Amino acid sequence: MSTISVIGAGSWGSALSLILADNKHIVNIYDLDDNLINEINNNHTNGKYLPNSKLPHSITGYTDLKQALKGSEVILTVVPTKVMRSVLCNVNTNLDHEVIFVNASKGIEPDTFKRVSEIVYEEIEANKIKGFVALTGPSHAEEVIQRMLTVVSAASDDLDLAQFIQKLFNNDEYFRVYALNDLIGAELGGSLKNIIALAAGIISGLGYGDNTRAALITRGLVEMRRLAVKAGAKEETLFGLTGIGDLVVTATSIHSRNFQAGYKIGNGKNLQEALASMTMVVEGVRSCEAAYKYAKELDVDMPITFAVYDVLFNKREPRDVIKELMCRTLKLE
């Protein structure tokens, strides 16, 4: 039995807390929202993010970070990447011992192209980090909270650490975890697929069908592989759970916030209107900005990603950029 501090009581943080509690670990979940933490402690629910679901009574919520971190062996970060640095800075201030950091958020920092693992090592003092693992793969909190069968990967540069976290989260009834020794590939796969999910939502909002989506997912995976491999990932990682697996579920599911945001844009809303109508963070927007700049710097051809960037940030009409994609020079697959 281990003690885990979960930072972020949103949908995914709560769902992962349920798994850990089911596995008989001590789970302390931290959030700034007093009402949410009171609801978790008193009602054992999270109505804001996961309606009609129940959390184990053994999960304890905190708004005091120092208390939430007390005695923890593992810190699980489940917060939007745009606040990751500030959250980690706060964790560093309140942490007084060495822990394993596990991240379940998916995104890239736009201006630096940094992955979450790199941000962790920049913001947390070296003597407080035992190692880093990314927990990622095709998974929606709305299904995990109902204990539906789900399979993900625990990825780290240290395979022993990946296997430790694999065992920590694995549940023989509904949550299977594979270990993976390619942190770059896992983190980039989990981030880049959100861009393609935005595109999938846009084409659905425009009224295109299954043929279009299948082509988009296939060619989107090609782009993900190009950039990830150029950045140092193993090619085979993109054909696993953290690549094509996560891409398929995010680009096809009604639970996908990136798909939903894209659908609203395809239906005529601009980026700001689409984001304002969402109750949760749409990571694909920041990832698109980062991937666009990163691909330009590395000279990687990513036409779908560039097209999504044009729609989001240059306010171009989706049908116009689709027409340009269709009129590109013919080539071998």
C-alpha cells in the first residue's frame, strides 16, 4: 500500500483517484475549489465534472497543499498544462521529501516546446524527485469512473519506475497498464493527438462523414510520427496505446473535449466562442500552437496541423483550408 497525492480534482484526477483507492492505496486529492473538496469529503461525489458517479469513501480531499503532500510516495499531477509550472512551483515549496512524479495531463508548452517531464525537472528541486512517469493512453474519465475496461501505458526513461507505477495503477478488473520505455514518444503522442481530434471535430461540424474522418486519423498519425521521431521518439511508440490508441479514442468519442470544441468551430463558432462554451480545458489548442512552431523549427511537414493552426489562430474558414489540403501536389503514400 502506497500513499499518493493527487493534484487536481477534476474529472481525470477523480477517476484516477478511484482506481488507486480501489487498489487499496491511501489517496489524498488536492484542489483549490473548497466546494468541490467538501463535496468529495462529505458526499463522495464530483457533480461538477463527473455527474451521477460515486467516489470511494477512502479518498480524502484537501485544500491545504502541505497536508495533501504529507507522507506521499507518489505525486500525481492532473492539472491543465497552462498552469503546470505555477502548480509545480507551489508543490516544490510545500514538499519536504523525495517522491516519484507521475503526470496524467497531455500537452506541450507553446513557447518552449517543453514536455511536462521537462517542466517538472525545471520546477522541482533535484533532491525531491525520485523519477518521472507519464500515465497516458486511450482513456476517458467518464468511462473509467464507471469502471469500464480501459488500457493505458506508464512511460518513463527508467523502466523500473515505469513498472512500479504500472503495478500501482493496474487493476485486474477494469484498468490494465503496460510499461513503456519511451517517455518522449508517450508524451508527444498524447499531446499531438489532441490536434487531430480538433480537426476531427471540425470536419464533423462541417457535415463530413466516416470516409473523411478515417482519412484524417490515418494521415494525422503520419504527422504525429514525423514530429515525434524527429524529436527523439521511437517510431513504434506512435503505433501503440499512447499514439494511435489515444488518437482513435480522442478523434471519435463524444467524451473528447477537443472533438467537441472542433465540432463547434466547424458549426460556425470562432475559437474564443468555442472555448468559452466548454466546461473543461481544451489542451489541443495550446498543443497546436506549440506543434506548429516546433515543426517549423525542425522542418517537419505537418499539413493537417498547419491547417488547424490557420483555422484557430489565423481565423481562416475551415472549408478553405480543406480545399487547399485536397489540392496539394499528388504524391506516393
